[in-house]
Amino acid sequence: MDLELQGRTALVSGSTQGIGYAIASALTAEGAEVMINGRTTAAVDAAVSRLRAEHPGARPRGIAADLADPEETSRLLGEAGEVDVLVNNVGLFGLAPFGDIADEDWQRYFDVNVMSGVRLSRALLPGMLHRGWGRVVFIASESGVNVPADMIHYGTTKAAMLALANGLAKLTRGTGVTVNSILGGPTYSDGVEAAVAQLAAAQGAPVEAVKAAVIAQNRTTLLERFIDPAEIASLVAYLASPRSSATNGSAVRADGGVLTTTL
């Protein structure tokens, strides 16, 4: 299926690796002109080079900026220019006992996971509405609905992200602009892969065995495996396209059935 994204400009926050990079690659494959974002120039340049190698003839570009910082976000927006598709993907995650999460940790999580999307959407949504077409996609999580006891700060920010997307969608009434969220499930991102590798090294066990053991602890996934970042990216590409014109204000699940079995 042609997703009709040729010539569209897309900005994917937090896209030098993991789910963000997979989204950038999927959009590039569909003909979009993608802007990669990460905190360091080295990481951004490496991701852009990788994207060009995977998609010969494509013209991705990169902008290094820490989106927790309002001034760096403003600089990125000045360099980005007009954007047709905004994917709010950048985010922090981690395990922590609730009592050990300090105020500054809470603030950092909200600055990265929530305020980045607030600032980017506030700047770019008006242009989409003026032009009569645009897509905003938030990469949320099933943890925003079923908040984990050992990731309360993370789950709370993902819940806020869902609320933000829901409210923004109401601003698009009667236009060709849509705002949607994706409820992702347990995904084998670069961060998870690194954590599994560390566990394997500490236990002296094969990586694949530890990977299988970790996902086995999650009794709620119907897939009984980790989701691949490319599977999330495929859904993002659809929601970013003109083909998804009837989907607006939705929280679309790509959670492997986690919410089916827990709610």
C-alpha cells in the first residue's frame, strides 16, 4: 500500500536509536523527508548516515537538541521550519521504588516525556491547521493506562501524554489535521537490549536465554515475546499518512494484548 507520504516533511523527536529510529526509517521508506533528533551531534550524524545508507537517494537531516530545554527546543524549531508530520517520541524510562524518586527526577521525566511534546506541538500544530493538513503522533505506552508499581513516574508521564494528545485532537475539529497516540507494549528497544545484555553478563548466561526469561515474567502479553521497534514504526507510518484520515483523537494499541489481559 502506498501511504502517500512522498514529499511530506516529518520530525521525529528522540530518533537516533530504538523506536524513534525505526519510525524515522519507516517514514523515510515511504518517501517522507525526515528530520532526526537527538541530544548530541555525534549521535544525530551517525543516525543520519545510517538512514542514508539504508535508503539510498533519501535526504534525511538531523538536528541535535535536548528537548527538555526550552531554549534548545526553540533552536530546533527554527532550524526545522515547516513540518507536516510530528512524532513525539523522545522519552525517559526506568525502574525505581516510588519512595526513592526525588522531586528533580519527577521534574526531569515531565520535562522530557511531556513538555517536549507540549512545546513541539504548540509550535507546529498552528501551521498544520493553517495549511489544512498535518499529523501529530504521540508515542505513549500501555504503562500510561496500567501504571507499573515500579515505574510510577514513567507511567504518570505517559498518562499525561495521552491526556495531552486527547485535548489537542479536539483543536483539529473539521480540519485535515489529526492527533493520535500509540499505546506501545514491551518493546525490545536499544535500552532494553542493553539492560538484557548487562543481566546476561552478570549471570553468565546467553543473551537469548535472559531475554526469554525477562519476557516470561510478563504474563500479560499475548505475543509471549518482545515487540520489535519496526512493528511500532509500521503503525506510526500509517497514522502519519493520508490513509488514516478517519482516525483522530485515538489511542491506538500496539501492546501485544497486554491491556486485553490486565483490564
